[in-house]
Amino acid sequence: MSQVPVFYRQRLLTPGPTQVPEAVLLEMAQPIIHHRTKQFQAIFAELSQRLSRVFRTKNPVLTITGSGTTAFEAAQVSLVKPGSRVLTISCGKFGERWQDIYDRYAPVLDIKENVKLDVPWGQAPTAAQVEQILKDKPDISVVTIVHSETSTATACDLKAIAAVVGKSNALLIADGITSVGAMPVEMDGWGVDVLVTGSQKAMMLPPGLGYVGLGERALARLEEVPVRGAYNLDLRAWLKGWKKNDVPFTPGVSLIRGQRVALEMIENAGLETVWARTRKLADATRAAMAAMGLKPISQSPSDSVSGAFYPEGVEDSKFRAALRDKHGVHIAGGQDGRGAKWKSSIMRVSSMGYVDAGDILVAMAAIEAELITCGCKIAPGSALAAAGKVLGA
């Protein structure tokens, strides 16, 4: 007789995709509707209004079918001035991706120079560093920055950096893919020209939609810069559709319906309340990691994802497989890039989106149990006690 498998509730605590609320899944299971109808336009109009409120902007937030990378690439290729320089800031894998995109497009977009600011992984770029580069190279037309670098669990001071860039002729394109909906982000209040996120993080939706918020300076730049090397990625086409509560190309209809419901949940809870909850879950996670003697990977921690280095002798793939198969807990490992090789060195745990205190407590207990199994000297119950103290405060 074959062994009967043991079933566990699956807890998806990877920093994308994240868990999706049941109400959102049910909405996406509704019969498909045609997108060239007034019914769809009404849903899309409501979605756009809710997105602007979550982005904290009075300006357009475009909904693009594709990943967060699709949305960010569209912003990069649509807004750079021909014959200018760009400043691409990296403190992890995703900052390196935005560097790579401009390297790839440089001949098509007539980019004079891709100025790269590489910050050690686990550290955050500063406004002073950005200010000096803009002073030395005044013809920079675009600055790319990652607000919450998912690969290193690191957050920068986006408000201070936006203030510096706002004094120049450059536009700031900010990767808010793991910050929008999870951490304080004030697009208009901070003067962020372009803010990008994806559906599969704090927005509590499966992958498939990318969002681009456009500030006043970005809207003006779209009028100024010619179309080059882009068709589906041309933000002008998406903006034209947005003005009519429509899209230029076939959209992810079911995802759009689901996102409307997810944003309604966020707004009903209160965006500031969601930010505070995410922060408390992250604090609890970090406290538990410290209680287990784990070394944090970031010197400027993000609230959306927390990371730690494995103790010597713990094998990443086997460890995460044990968490999944024995406890139903899914966490992420590391990534390799030009700045560091962390693929087998770190663990990362999400605290954004549809996550509660129970998820964090179960995950920390499971991590502790498996570390003890690996031979780590940890007093049983240390992680739960540390996390519980934070959550109960």
C-alpha cells in the first residue's frame, strides 16, 4: 500500500508571486467579458481611480498587460531623450536589470552614455551620491532607482532621492514593485516622476499586469520625445487608451477584474493601516531571525521582504524543500548578479500583501525547526517568542 500524503495549508511567503485572497480568486473565476464594451470600461475606470489613490497621485496610472519588467521597460524606452545620458542605480539584481535594458536599447534610443552607480548589495544608494552625479553630468535625462530591492531586502530613501532629481532636468523612474501597497510611497508628495509596480506583489494578484504612474514632468516629456524602438511598449498608446477608460491592445480582462477587488480590500482596510501591518510583520520576521542567530543581508531593511544568510553547512535547496514538503511553507532563496553571488547563500521571507501574523509565526517556527535539524544550536521556541513579542506589542 502506498503511503498516504500528508496535506498542509500552503503558505506562499515568497516575495512574488504572493498569496491571493479568496475574494479575488472568485472574481477572476467569473465568466469572461469582452473588453470593447461599456461593462469593461466601467470596471477599468474604477480600477484606474483606485490605482491613483494607492499610488498617491492625481495623475494617470496606466495598466499594462505584462510583468513589472514590461512596465518598467516601457517607461525607460518612452521617456529618455535622444542624445542624452542616463543614470542607472543598482544595489541588487533588479537595479542591474534596469541597467541592462538601457545597455540593450542604447543604439536605438541614441543614448550617449549609461552612467552606472553600483552600490554594494545590502546597502542603499543615497541622495548625496545621486546629486553629485547629476551635478557632474547635467545632460542626464533619466534616473532609474529601485525603492525596495527585492533581491537584497533593501530599501532606499526614495523621498530624498526624488527631491534631488526634481531639481534637475532628469526624470526619476522608480521601481516600486515591492513597495507600492506595502510601504509608504507618496508619488505626488515626494515628487516621483514615474512609479512602477506589478500585480503579483503587494497588489495581491497573480502575475500578469504592470502599472506605470506618470507625474506632470513625465507627461510633458511624452509630448517632447519622439517614438523610437517601441510599439506595445510605447506609453503614449497606453495613455491614449487610459483617457477613454480603454486599452490599446487586448488586456488581461480577468486580472483587471481581480485587481479592482484587491484594491477595494486595501482601501477598505486603509492604506496606512496596510503599511503599518506590513512593517509589524517585517519587524517580527527580523526579530525571529535575530533570535535564531541569523545574520541579516541588508543594512537598510525593506518592510516588504526580509532576508538572512544561511548558517554554515545549511544547503539552500534542501532547506527550502524541507520547509515546503514538511511544513507547507514556501520562501525564496537568493539570486546571483554582477554585484554579488547570493543564489545559495540567503533566504528571503515576504511580509507584503495577503499575509497575516499566523503565516509569519508558522514560517518562523518551521525555519527554526529545520535549522535545528541541520545542526544549528538554537533554543527551541526562540523564534516564536521573539516574533510573538513584536506582534503582541
